[in-house]
Amino acid sequence: MKIGMVGIGMMGQGIATNLVKHGHELVLLEHPGNQPLQALKAAGAVGVDSAKALAACVDVVILVVTGSPQVEAVLTGPEGVLEGLRPGCIVIDCSTAIPSSTLRMAQAVQRAGSHFLDAPMTRTPKEAAEGRLNLLVGGDADLLEACRPILRCFAENITHMGPVGAGHGMKLLHNYVSLGMVTLIAEAAACAQRSGVEAAAFVDVLAKGGGGGIALERIKPYLLARDPGGLRFSIANAAKDLGYYRQMAGDAGAAAAVAGAVRDTLQSALERAGPEALVPELAGLLAEAPPSQAS
């Protein structure tokens, strides 16, 4: 099939590479936020300068952008996807987004005579490059089955979560739990450092007890060697995702006090460290801050 992609960032690069590898024609939106496109173009991908032009010439549009404002702009803004989308086409949104926004965007796509799936991802750019992402899919089950051969090009596990918006809802639940656990460990590690507890002993005791698990493994390289590479996810994106989760919880009338504390901690760190800082660096930032700032 002929596929258009908007968002060739750290995750989109791997997705696009695997689609080309599996023989799909690929059209890419030229955008300053993209990773280098030379290898994709050498493999046959073609660039266009507007989302409208991209949508007009493909069967499927895949979005891999930062969040709901970007999704809404790409779909409904001037020269956006909806201006060029042909009836019967499929829009697959792999971004992280607010479910209430997702429902509005799906309705706009459906009014244009086309189809919509939300299919946000878990795992990292490494698994994206390997074609081993996890996808959490919201939308019609039959539509998912029709799209499954495309999704299998870059995903190892594909889970149907329910109707439109359910995929994005599950992604926010996942990110709240995973980022919340990393934030909790980072704050404890900062307290350990300020209290004179050796980092190696701190990690060893947690790993052998109730603090063990994926969150610890991802932050461990930073705690032991100041290497943030175990979790290449920015504090900026983490704060954004926790803000989205709080909005989802508010829409549902659900408790979100802990989520508020996690989001405030991430937002404070973002304001001090800037948008390029990675989540594992939170431990160092909290250790450096005066206690009143880290409380």
C-alpha cells in the first residue's frame, strides 16, 4: 500500500524504515522536526511539503507527532490532512494524545468519509528500529484486522483496547505508571545521595526487594555512572504526558493526587534543566536542588 507519514522523529524514523523494508511506498512530510531523511529517500521514500499533498496521494496516513495540539494542527489546520484526504482512506494516529481530542479528530476524519484508528506505542526508539514496538489500538475491530499487515511491519505486539480513544487512554495509563515509578525512584535516589547512602548499595537493595523491576533497570545506569541512556525519554515529554493523564482523569472524575505530584516534580525539573534533559537525569536534579524545591 501507499503510506504517508507525518513525524519522522526518534520513533517515526524506525517505523518509516520498517515500512520501506517491507515494500510499502512511502511519502513523508518534510518538516524541521524530522530526523535526517537521506537513508529513507535513498530507499525510495518521497517527500512532500504539506500534509494536504501527502494525504491526497496515499491510502493510509500514519501520524507520529508529539501530542494532541500537533495532531489537531496536522489534521484540521490549513493545508492539513483533511483538506487532501480521499474517501475510504485510513488515518492511524500513533502519537500520545488526550482521548477526548482523539474522539473529536476521529469524528472529523469519519465526516470526510475516511476511517480512524488510534494506535499509540510503548517501548523505545531501539525497538522501533527493530520493528518490535507494542501498539495499543482503539477503533473498529474489523478495521484493525485490515490494517494489521501494515502494523506488523513495525510492531511485535498489537493489542485491541476497545473503541476509538481507548488506545490513547491506555497509553496514558501506561505512561503514568511507568514514569511515576521512575520519578519515585529518582526522588528516593536523591534523598539517598543527600543522606550519604552509596548509589551501588541503594540500587542493590532495591533490586533484591520491592523496588526491583523495569523502572529501576532503566534509571540504574544513571544512578551508577551518570549515563542517562537507559531511558531516552525527555523530561519535557514526561511532563506533557502526565499533564495529559491528569486531564483524562479529570474528564473521568478519577482520583489524580499522586499524578499531580509526579507532574509537578517533572515540570519543576523541566523549568530548571530545559527541554533536552532526559528522565533519568531527574535524580541528579533533585539531589542538587535545595530541599524546599525538591519537596
